[in-house]
Amino acid sequence: MVGSPPLASVPGVVDSRHWVFDMDGTLTQPLHDFELIRRELQIPAGADILEHLASLPVQQAAASHAWLMRHERELAEASVAAPGAVALIRALHADGCRLGILTRNARELAEVTLAVIGVADCFAADEIIGRREAEPKPSPAGLQFFAARWQVPPARMRMVGDHYYDLATAQAAGVPGILINVPDDPWPGMAQWQLRDCAQLLQHWRAAASG
């Protein structure tokens, strides 16, 4: 799916009351410079950062994680909401939807980010799942947690993200994935739907509600 399709061309995209969102680059404008992180932590280019840190000796891993937490806290405190993100979250919350966060960041930093962009009250603390609460994406473990907690079939949930890991996680868990904030379609066949951004997703939600 390429570009921004008209509302009528994506039936079912908002047919859910159980929504899980990625954080960075999805609800917020992207700030992470992953190549800088790799250079600072001496991680090979292109390597998965969390997997690499998990492979290190205990003391080295602890020092690297401490640096990463300091760096990511600075980014969290500088967070800026992505277009339409706050309005979308507020609309879903007001309509009684269950909302979760699934991030490869730390939970406490996700909480900082949500507070900075002004939607912290829309998420229960134990429904913000970071890299220590479940095996990180692309593992399906985080989405499986939400399916069990909410007692809902995975097919009735939605996973919204901007990265391959979000879509791979959704696919592995049997949850329909929605790709946003990405031009063209860099991962064909991975997303169930692709929309421009949170603002367009909110348009679909409002259109379905009024229909």
C-alpha cells in the first residue's frame, strides 16, 4: 500500500477497541540517532542494539545500559508529539478503548514521554510495556501480554507503529498492524494497512463513529 488512500479504501482499519501503540516515531516525532548510539556504545553498524547489549559481559552491559538510559531520558524529556497523535489518543480514550504502549525503550522513559506530550492519563501504568517487562520487539511477547490481559483475540486488536519491528511483532502475534509516518511501503506485505499518520487514522475513527 502506497501513499494516503481515501477513507473508503481501507475497511476494517478502525474496527477495534483494543489498541497498542509503539512510542518513538509513532506517537512522537523521531529523535533517536541509532547510529550515534551504536558508535558511542561500540556496537557494529546495523546490529540490533538491545541484542548486542544482552550479549555483553555483565559489567560492560550495565555500563552500556546506564549510558543508554541517560541518553534516552534526554530524548524523552525533549519529546514532541507526532501529527495527530494527541488528538487520536484522546479520542480513543474518550470512547472507552483499551490503550497500551509497546516500546523497546524503558517503561519509566515511556512514562516521561507520555507526560511530556500530554497523554499520560490515557494509559494505565501496567499497560506500558517496555524492554524489561516483555521480550523486546520483534518478539510477539508484548502483544501476547495485552491479548491475555484484555481477554481479546489478537485479531481484534490493532498494533500501530512506524518500524519493521512493530509490523513483525504484530504479524508474529496475529495482530493486524497499521503502518504510519513512513513514506511509500518499505516492507511490502507486513502491514495490514498503511496510513499517512495519526491524524489520518483519527479521520477513519471519526468517520466510522459517525457512519
